[in-house]
Amino acid sequence: MKVKKYTASSMPEAMKQVRAELGSDAVILNSRVVQSGGFMGFFRKNSIEVIAAIDPDLESSTKPVKAEKEKFVVKPSIKNDQTQPFMQPERPMQPEKPLGKADRDILKEISELKELLKSTKNDAPIGLPESISKLINQLRDQEISAEFIDEIAAVLLEKWYLSGASASDEEILLWSKEAIKQKLVDLSFGGLSFKKKFVNVIGPTGVGKTTTLAKIAAECVLKHHKKVAFITTDTYRIAAIEQLKTYAKILEVPIEVCYNMDDFKTATEKFSEHDFVFIDTAGRNFGNQKYVNDLNDAIDFNKDMETFLVLALTSKQKDMEEIKKQFSLIHIDQFIFTKLDETAVYGSMFNMARKFSTGIAYLTNGQDVPDDLLEADAEIVANTILGVNIYE
């Protein structure tokens, strides 16, 4: 067991030092606030002292050990009086010194630490206060990526020790919420910008694009009293066209079906007097780049357009990431995450926003139009992940 002590100005800085020297498999054995510097007891600064350890068997990189060359002497062979090489160490080996009690105690402690390290490999790091450990396990259950959990854990530990190593569960929950919000602070949130005339939703099949588009359009008509129209390029499913036509009839707005770029240009000219034009696209298997290319053939993305990528929270994050990469040639303004009501795991929306530096416009939590639509912000995302009731 390799054990080292680190001192830094903050917990994140200490964690960086630990990861740089011991690697990502290191565990925190202990951490505390220490004071240093100052003059005659005044102006002393707080620092974080961390004791970390790594099992040598788990270290990701091992340095090759150069074996020391043994020196050999030549002795005559008894047979035929011929001289033959006979391997024998130049110096006789010394008998192994018996271990003393102190050495045995150290070996026993190392053995116990190794077993503890193995048993806690998939749990919160050793030495975390119970309340923080519980919160970290909740983030794992929400499938927050390990790298982001490390960042949040470092923030919580720093606050814990700077507060005197005493905080209630409510305080730790509040710290966690603020930490998650801080990780999203540079991203854009909220619904329509109302700066672009054309509003486009794209995404895979089955995520609820048409219903989501209708919800946003309904809010635009009923709440903001805007003049809107619909365009659909989803000519692969008759049911999708009929569904959007039904919403258009309810909202008393016009709709055009476009099969190619010429149809699209004609429709946009027809709706030149409208405030906003909402565009529905076909839900296809976007693992195939051909379908993304089909979109470019049907829609002019260079127009005055705001584009949302719609993803279902019931999908696997790996699939979401592949879909986002397939749309790399199309500018995505924000994500929309649907089916909030059909899952209990929400970490993927945080992971996706951070990984691709893309904000979130809306969350949807049901089929009702226009009610089941939430305008997203960092607080709603944090509360949803932490299990705080967002409807209070």
C-alpha cells in the first residue's frame, strides 16, 4: 500500500495532486483543515491536508524493474577434468532476518487496508463523512458520470472541512445543489429565444418531437399571442402528418407538408407574414448518417432558424451521445429532454449538457398539450437529479 500526504489551498487542488501522482484508483484515507504561515499567531491561512493511498496492484502504470546482473565464477568440473561454466553467486546469500513485532503489525495493517480497498472499490471513497458518502451514492444511482462526481465530491469535502467538519443532511443537499448549478453556469437555459423566426425540432424516432413541438407552439400562441404556422417534413409516417394537422386545427394555425427543398422554400414564402414557423422533422434511425443528410436536403438550416435536439430520458446515454455526434454538421442551439415522467434516472441530461457544452431549453413530463412542458433552468436540473420536488 502506497500512502502519501498532500497539502493544498483547496480540496479540488489536493484531489488534482492525488490523481496526478497516484492515479484515479487512489482513495482518501483522511482529510483535515490545517493552518500555516502567519505572524505571531495572526494572519494564518487555512489549507487542506489529505492523506491518500493506492494499492500497488491497482496502479495503472508499472515501471519495468531492471534485474541486477548476477556475477558468476567458473569452477572446474569433476568429469573429464574439463572446465565448464557453473552458475554460483559470487557472495553467499544471507539468511532472512526474522520479522519483529512492529514489522508484523505494519504488514497486518497493510493487508487489512488492501482488503478494505477491494471491498470499497465501487463505493464512495474511504474517509468521506457518512452524509457526503450517501449523497455521492445518490449521484451514482442517477448515473452522473464519474468525472463529474469527483468534481462535486471535492467541492463537498472542501465545504465540509471549512465548516468545521459538521453539517446537516439539509446543508449537504444544498451544497450539492449549488455545486451542480455551478457546473452548468456557462450554459444557456430557457425556452424560445424569440430571436429566430423558424423553430426546428430534430431527433430520433419515438422521443415525442411532434407533441413537444405542439406544446411549444401552443405556449407561443396562448401565452405570448404570436402568429404561428407549422411545416412538417415527416412524410414517412402518415400518422405524424395527421397528428400535427390535428394540433394545427386546435390552435387554428396553417400547416404545410414539404417533400423536398423546393416545397420548403415555397412554404416559408407563404408564411412570410407569420411571427414564427414551427418545423417538424421525420423521426428516423439517426445512427445512419444518410438520414441526417436527408434532413439537409429537405430543410435550409442556414435560414433564420433555432434548432432543438430532442432526446428521451428513457434512452441510454451512450445512444444519446452517438445521436448528438451524428448531428455534428447541424448547429444545435439547445437540448430538449422528454419523458421525465417515465424514468427515475435523470443524470444523463446533466452529463450531455456538460459533455457537449449545450444548454437545455425544455423538459417534458407527460402527453398533455400544452401543460406538460417545463422551461428548463439549472435549478430544475439540480432539483430533479437530487430528488427535490420540482412541482412545489
